[in-house]
Amino acid sequence: MQVPLLDLRAQYAPLKSQFLTAIEEVCDSQALVLGPRTEAFEQAVAQYCGAKHAIGCSSGTDAQLMLLMAMGIGPGDAIITTPYTFFATASCIARLGARPVFADIDPVTYNLCPASVEEMLKKTKNVKGIIPVHLYGCCADMEALRELASRYNVPILEDAAQALGAQHALGAAGAMGNAGWFSFYPTKNLGAFGDAGMVVCHDDDFAARLRAYRNHGMEVRYYHKFVGGNFRIDAIQSAVLHVKLPHLDTWSAGRRARAATYRRLFALHGLERWLTVPVEPWKDSGVLNHHIYNQFIVRAPRRDDLRAYLGAAGVSTEIYYPLPLHLQECFAYLGYKAGDFPESERAARETLALPIYPEISTEQQNYVVEKIAAFFR
Ligand SMILES: Cc1ncc(COP(=O)(O)O)c(C=O)c1O
């Protein structure tokens, strides 16, 4: 049996005719960049996550970059974030000449640890933002982070690239802080037919500024108020994403059900003594925090051997992420060293992403878990 990490064709097939109709409409209109299709999709996402404004753009990376540009972030500024995330979270800070300042993660949720953030806030000058990443589709501890943000008077900018649709007691992922962004890279729960992203925010003036930054800093054509960029979204991507959006909650519920199936099967095979499975933080704390399982992550001893064993048995897995950002070659100039963020480093050594998507069958999940059990036997 082959079990891919993700099977995009299973999602595409039942909606194929709707996609082709939507794409044909864009082709017929020849309104190919931004345009009414994008405006309609932006409104739908704003409404979906409870943000006042949504600004579609070329990728999740460009969403973050343009947001930081519009905030005027640059040399001398510092932004606190996690080293256990996709590269873009920190690279967008560094590309603007500002300094990424890392704080360690909570070992249970893999998200920013508020106590570590506070330590960095105390010892860092010119902090212009805190970026929690709602990693794998589970929201960070937003109560604690919002309390810190208001005490230190620093904005919260949410990297919700992996978390559109995740619900938290304080609101939806992306819309709980001062601004947030999503990625629509094809592997995300809401994936485009290529690259696309979006910024959401609540402030009217900042939204207008973002729209200008998205389009070379123009408010009036060929009059450049700011040095922005070409961060525009294609109308075809907006059209495809708009077809998918009404299905997102069903797909996320499907992922949660598959996560529950993994838990049940792990228990059946007595695997809890080997594997640490993702917690559902809301269960113990009573706080709503609604994981959307963009990834299903386990910690496993002999992780690399397990991965090789599963690969040989036809089960695809992935390591998100093998080297934390503070230890990346390109960030050597920041002066961090191994041991600075022990939980991030341990997560990088121990975690493995198992196949998860709404259409994965129980037979496939059974096969994955049987192979894991066979490995540990
Ligand atoms: C946490 C995180 N931040 C940012 C990004 C960047 O998004 P994109 O790939 O759309 O540029 C990603 C996507 O891979 C991500 O997972």
C-alpha cells in the first residue's frame, strides 16, 4: 500500500467542474490580476475569520514581507518570534534589515512559550512586534501573549500561514492580533493552484497602506507614495480559492476526525509508550482552541530510523523542521548557538509528520499505524 503525506488529487476530483468553470470565467473576463474575483474572495475571507480587511497577495511570505514593510520595519528594529517554524517567518524580518529575536517553544504545543517571550522582551531594545506562529494549525497561547503585548506595548502579528480556520477562545487564527497572514500554498488546508497569500487586519488606514504596498506603493496610478512591491494575487488563484473556501470547515473537521482515528489506533497498538501525540490544549484547560491539523505531528524515539522504515513500506512522512532557525547558516551573524533554545532543538530532533488529509482512508491509517507498531516491535 502507498500512503502519501497528502493527496491533492482526492480534493480536486469532486470539485473539478467548479474549478474549471471559475477559471474559464476569469479567462473570459481577461481581468487576470486582482480584479473583482479577488475582491469577492477577500471579502469572503474577512467575513470567515472575523477580520475587517483582507488583502490578497502573491504568497504567505510576501504577505508577511509587505506587512512588515507597511509597518516601516527596518534596521535597528527587533521582532520576537519562534525558531521552530518555516524559514519565511524569520527571513522576512531579516530581509528588511531588522533583527529576528528568537524565544523558545512550549514542548507540548510547539508554539511560542510566553515565559521565554517575556525574557526576550525584558532584554531586547526596540521590539516592534511579536510574531506567534500557529504551527501545524494549532493556535499559540494568545491569552498570555496578548497580555504581554499590552504590558510591553508591542503589536502582535500572527503567522497564521498554516492555520486558516483554527478557532480560539479569543477569535479566529489571524484575526486575534493587530494583523495576521495566511499562506495558500497548495499543501495548506486552503490551497491555491500555485502560490498565493493574504494579510488580514482591523485598521482601515493600515489596510489602505497595505493595498498600496501590494502594488508598488501606488494609491493613484503611477504616483508612488511608498516604495512597495509587486505582491499582487492572480485572479485565477482567487477564483480557485473562492470555490474551495465553503468546504474548508468540512475539510478541517475531516482532519480532526483522522487525528482522532490515529489516537484510537495508537492506543489499540499500545503505541503511547513510544509516541507523543499532539495534545488538544482546549480539552484540559477548558479554553477553546480548535486544531485544524494542517500537520499531524508525533514525537518518536529513533525518529530517523522510523522515517526510513515507513518510507520503505510506502508511507510518506516529513520532518518539519530538521534545523531550527537560530542554527541556520544564513543566521550565523545573529550569534546564536546550539543549546540556546533546547525545546526547539529537541522538537527538531524528535518530531515526524504522518500522512493526514480529509480523504485518507481508515485502511491507509491502519496500515500506517501497523507499520509504526511493527517498527517498535
Ligand atoms: C509558518 C509559515 N509561515 C510562512 C509561510 C510562507 O508561506 P508561502 O509558502 O505561501 O510563502 C509558510 C508556508 O510554507 C509557513 O508554513
